[in-house]
Amino acid sequence: MNDDGMRGWRLAALIALGVIVLSIPLYVVREMQRDTADSPPGTSAASFVGRDQCIDCHDVAYDQWLGSDHDNAMDLANEQTVLGDFDDAEFEHDGVISRFYKKDDGYFIFTEGPAGEMAEFEVRYTFGIEPLQQYLVPFPGGRLQALSVAWDTEEQRWFDLYPDATFSADDWLHWTRNGQNWNGMCAECHSTDLQKNYDAETKTFNTIWSEVDVSCEACHGPGSRHVAWAEIDPMARPEVEDYDLVVHSSGMDNRQQVEMCAPCHSRRSEIGDYDHGQVNLLENLVPSLLLEGVYHADGQILEEDYVWGSFVQSKMYQNGVRCSDCHDVHSLALHKEGNELCLQCHQADTYDAYEHHFHKKIYEGQPSDGALCVKCHMPEQPFMVIDDRADHSLRVPRPDLSLETGVPNSCSQSGCHDDQTVEWSADAYTEWYGKARKPHFGTILAAARAGEPGAEDGLHSLVEDALKPAIVRATALNALQAYPSEQTSKVMQRALNDEEALMRHTAVEGVMAETPEALVELLAPLLFDSVRAVRIRTASRLAGVGREYFKAYQREAFDKELAEYIGAMEASLDFAAAGMNLGNLYNTQGETATAERYYRAALDVDSLFFPAKMNLAMLLSQQGKNDETEQLLREVLAAYPDQHEASYSLALLLVGLNRSEEALPFLARASDGIPQRPRVHYNYGLLLAQLGRDAEAETALLKALALEPQSFDFLFALIDFYYKRGHLNEALELAERMITAHPQNRLGHDIKAAIEGR
């Protein structure tokens, strides 16, 4: 999710600046001009100058970059750049026949439009080059939309990016809608100095860039100061760090270089304008954790996860390897082909030997894929149908984890042995390498995803293991929110002081406190954190706390960071998640009308974005608007039948409306789908008992008690259940448990006396 900046106010800022300049006396302006002209390099703000200013001095780097994927990331559509067949070609998908043709020196497509009608659209830009090329079409409101029919540059054919799906014209993923909108979904990483400039009021874009593709300054930062320094006579040039470049690319350690690439090569959400030269990734964005539906439980790529989230899990990254060790930084090409790339560091006689990989280098007269390092350690997965992308976690193959957790493994996934069972692969692996296996965090995360009660201890150990990758520890910390306990609370609080910003950011989301004073005491120090994402997330988390709980200096910091958080979300209101985040913010502050407006704005962007729909339903329910609440929850379940929280909420609503029979199947689905939630089983048991289904009611109530053996509510419910049905021995045993667990509560003693008296 991508899945945030303050670019929308640039025009207003320029107008304000003009007013200020006009009010300054002329002699002051002249002094300012003189000071600027005489100031040494490095003292003025840098601006973008374009690659033409770089070529004379950096012709070798330029020649390497020319023709690279960065060079071809985006371009004007013309005879040199368009690779697709526009010679009256046709392509049919799901009954829609699209036609591609040229007219008046332009490139056109006749296909299904925004209202479901067939219409003509002109291609303005090409997007990418291999293994596929997409095409961008201008729309009203400054939008560019990416066609979901793309050109396969290897097979020389048109194909649909969603071959097994059909999207109606009002679906978020239809090519004319926001899911395929270039301005918000793609542009940031395909052009240089991109400024999205989204206006939420008019729902329009004024997107601009300095260069249409990924050029020099996309990585090195705005170059005006460097150019000014280079234009000084060599004998007179001052000594400035890194030749007065904004991004100090020389002398980087591996983390700095990887994080320089990460803004475009990671799955992340933006939190503002990209600021070149920042030393921490979380100054500009928040990377995705290893979440369900995004990554496999063991951290293997599942969705379009790009590279950063995989690579930072690897031993290579932990040992100082960086992007440039394998890829040329300007051409992006690999330094060497085949195993020679890995043998730059690894000993050939150990790792490029049959005794290591157990595959013949030549099989039936042909080179064997099985002997290639990448086939075992970097299995590929296709995205966008034909774009095979390698998993950069460089993991050891683990067929045993496939048996245990259902994750893929390279033996079967690589296409080598997909005709064999996982058991076959696991047995072969054991025969080669023995039975010993190192513990893997994937088993713990898989257990947590399944809601297994025993996962909590494993999650605690992952979080506290400083040798584990930060993204793994933060994922475990995030998963702990489903396991509230005293120990979890302590772990969360310790994570607030972790060295890793990703850990602190995750802890801010999950830490709990019993009182507003306690929450401020825990979180207020992070309003002064060194990393922006942590500060603004802290402010949003504290937004529902009364201002009286802050000290004066904390209030000042809180106001500043909260304003920055709101600005970042407002600049990204072309994404449903940003609208939901603002809805949540204003809801915690009691501004329900504003919260409702933002929830509805999120659903205007994507009517199927169920988190916003769920939150809007809860807000309306609190206002007694039961009809629309029910409608929204039923819409969520119609689109996402496995959203068990929606089933649970709908069931409770129906029970409250005295429609218990209707509620029962929804509570049953919730009980099955959220097995770790004792209160779901408790409510399900109460409803079953009310409807006279005693055996099922007893089972559900016992499940709730098993998850929280000392819960007063759950003990009371079962005592009441047994007592009313004459099962006095069972009721008495539970009453004694209640007294032991809650000795200060007189009700347990009274209940015991009543049972014994009967």
C-alpha cells in the first residue's frame, strides 16, 4: 500500500512570497542579491538543474545510464520510444476489444472508458521498457492513467495485467480510476523532482517534474550548488564536502546506500515531500512490515514488495553488502553473470561445487539451472503477469517450513521440481544436509497470523532479539497488539527506546496505557525524536488526549508535529488510506462531523476500501444511524467475506435490534474466523444459549474461558449457564475458581452460597 507530503500548497507559498518581496525596500533587495552572489558554495538552497549540466564532466556515467531502466522509466510517446504494435492491432479481454492505431503522428487506443463506454484515447507517454511497456493517457483534472493492457516486449504481444479479473468502470482498479492513476501510484519513482500537487477540494492534480525519467538528480539530489562549485576555476575551488552535492554518495556505508535506493525500491507509504540527503529512511516514508497479504510469514515476497523489505532480512545486508556490490549504479546491470556474481565474495571450491548444491552443472547436454546460486537463494515470482522478480532476502531453501507453515520454497517455486510434492523436496534436503535446522522467525509469525495463543512468547523473543533484522522485530512487535498482557506492555514500552526508528514507530502504534496521563508520560518524549515518522506518528496517537495533560513545551511540540502529520495526510487524499487516517484522527478528538467527512472522502476514492467503511459504520452506529451502519457492514462482507470483524460488528448490531436469528450466522463466522478473540466466543455462547442451543453454547463459552481462564465475565456466564440447567456441580466448581481468582469480589461468595443452598 504507496501506502503521503505538503506539495498541494506550493502555489499559495509562491504567491505569499511575491507579496513579501514587494514590501521590501529596493536597497535591501540589492543587498540580498549581492550577498547571494558573493556567498560561497554550500550556503544556498540547492535547486534542480537537469542532466545536461552533468554530461560534460560525467560523460562515462552518462553513457552508462543512457538506455538503462532508469533512463527508460518514462518518456514522451514517439516513434523512438513506443514499442507496442499500433498498426491497427486488436486485443480482446473479457468481451472488450481494444484497438491500437496511429493517427496524425499520434498513438491512440479505442477501448472501454470511465463510464463503461467505448471511446478513443490518445497515448501521451510510455512507461517502462522491459519486460513490458505500459502507456499513459491524459484525463481531465491533470490526471494520467495507466492502461491495464500492456505490451510484452519479449513475446511481442498485447496482454492484460489482470487476466483473471474483471473490473467494472467504477472499480478502484479499473484503468480509468485511482488504482491506475500515474500521479499518485507511479510518478514519484519514474521521474525526477516530481511534485504531485493534489488539490483535494477540486480533486485535481497539477503534477510537475524537472525531468521525465529517473535522471542524475533523482539519486544525487538537486545539483545547482555542485554545478556552481564545478564552474569555479579548479585552482580557486573551495574545499567542500562531497563536491557540494546534496546527497553525499561517496563514502556511504551499506545502510546509507540501500536507504538511498529504498524510496523507490520498497513497498512503503509516503509521509511528505521527498527530502534528498536525509540519513534515515523514515524521514520521508514508512516501509511496510512483513504483513499478511503482503509477505509470506517467513518474509518471502508475496505482493509487489520490490527489494528493500527482502534485502534487509538477508545475511548479506547484515554483513555490509550493498546494492552496488551486485549492480552498476548507473547502468543498473549486474557486474557479472551467473555464479560469477556471487563468487566475487564466496569461495568457488566451497559454494560452486556439487557437494554444496547437489545439482549437475550440465544436464542432458544443457546448462543446469539447479547449479545456479540464484535459483535456490533468490527464487523468482511473477508480477504484472510476466515480470519475474527475484526475492532479495537470499535465504536458505527450507522445504520443511513449507510443510510446517505453508510458505513456498525454491525447490518447488523455481519451476525446477514443481512436479514433485513438498515432502519429496524436504526428504531430498534432509538426505543432503541432515536433519538439523535452525529456528526460523517464520514459524512464530505464522502462529501469530493464525491467532495461536502460544505465539505470544515467541513474539516477545523476536522483538527482544537485537540480532534479528529490524523489519522482523518490528513485524513481531506489530503482531503483539493481538496479545495484550502485562509482559506485552513491558515489551512495547522498552521498544519505544529502541535504536531502530522502525521499532519506535511500531511501538508508538501499539503501546497501551490505562490513563491519559500515563500515555502522555510514555509517548511525549517521542515528539522530540530524531526521526520524522516517529514524531508525527506520536502526535497522531496523542491526538485524542486533552491538552491539559501536556506540559507547555510538550504542547508546542505536539501542535507542530500534529500539523505536519495532517499536512502529510491532506497531500495524499488521492489515497483512501489518508482520508481514513484523518477520519480516525478527528474521531479521537470528538470532531465526528469532520471524521465522517474524511471517511466518506476515502470511500469516494475507493468504494471498496473496507477499513474506512468499517470505521464509518462504527461512527454512524454511535449516532444511532443503524440502517446505514447495517448497509455498510453488509457491503464489506459482500466484497470481503473473510472480514470477520465486520461479521462480528454486524452480529452485535442485529442483536441490539432484537434480530437474534439473523445475527447468529454472522457470530458463527466471527467465532470461526477470529479464534483468538475470547469475547467473540463469549457473545456467541450467550446468543446460542438464548436461542436454546445448549450444547453449542457450552462449547463457545468454554472456548472463551480457555483463552482467559480468570475472566470474571466468562466465569459468571458459565456459572449462570450451568446453574439454570441444573448442573450444580459444574457451577459450584466454577464459583470456587471465581473466588480464587477474585477473592475481593463478594459476588463469588454469594454465588457459591446460593448454589450450596439449592
